[in-house]
Amino acid sequence: MRRLGAKGSGEFVRISWDEALETIAARLRDVISRDGAEAIWPIVGSGNMGLIQGIYGAGRRLWNVLGTSRNEYTLCTVAGGFGTGYTLGDSRVGMDPESFRFSNLIVLWGANVLSTHPHLWRPILEARKRGAFVVAIDPIRTRTAVAGDWHLGPIPGTRLHSHSVFCTLC
């Protein structure tokens, strides 16, 4: 879809993929010729870490060929790496989603899996069939928090080690 009216007006027209790609290519060429390639800043969003947008892999090669700006993709990677290292002993090791189905307890800390990682929900459901308990820790009552067995909603700005900061919402 291409926006017709002012941003926020909700006015759009359906266009083909070819037209969309041609429009994007033309705008990239225009910015590069007018302001230089470093005026383009590829950015990732949370949840899929840019896998859909192509920030890693093929996308990174595109940005390198164009000569765009580079940034450290650490929106939540630093915190996630620290948490992984703290819980698994090595921040370079990730959890194997295939092993979720064998878990007895699954803690989803600030992870709205149903909205941002739906591919992980199937192994979580398989674990539940085997008797697993799913805890969602999130200040917001997300879809995942509702679907879990227990939602702990920390109150922002409070100390996490105190049991009084959690409100049980289930």
C-alpha cells in the first residue's frame, strides 16, 4: 500500500510489488545521490530483531553494498546476551527452541511470544501438553501474559527482588 494523503490520514492505494520495489529503489538512489549513502540508516525493531526486514544476512549485504550507515544492533541484544550468559553460563549460547517441549517450567521474561515470536508458541504448547507451567513476567498484560499460566506484572521503578513489587494478574 502507498500512502496518498498526509501521514496519519489513513488514505492508501494498493500498488504492485514491482511498483513498491521500484519506488523504494528510486528513493534510495535519490538519497544517495543528494546526501550520500550514510544518510540511510537501517534500523531494527524489537521482536524479530530485523530478521524480516533483512538487517542480518542478505539485508546486511545490501546495506554494505549501498554503503549505508552502520550501527551496533543492540536495541535489546546486550540485555538478552547478559541474561543468556547469566542463566546458561555463556552469552554466545542460545536456548534451543526445540528443547522447549521438554521443559517443565517456561519463564517468558518481557517476551510477548504470541505477537513477536509466534514460531516459539508451538513448542511451548507441546510442553504444556506434557504438564509444563508457563510464567509470563511483563508489566503489560500482553496476549502472551493472558495465555500463560501465571502473569507476574512488575511495577516499573520498583525493586525486582522484593516480592511486593509483583501483582498477580491471573
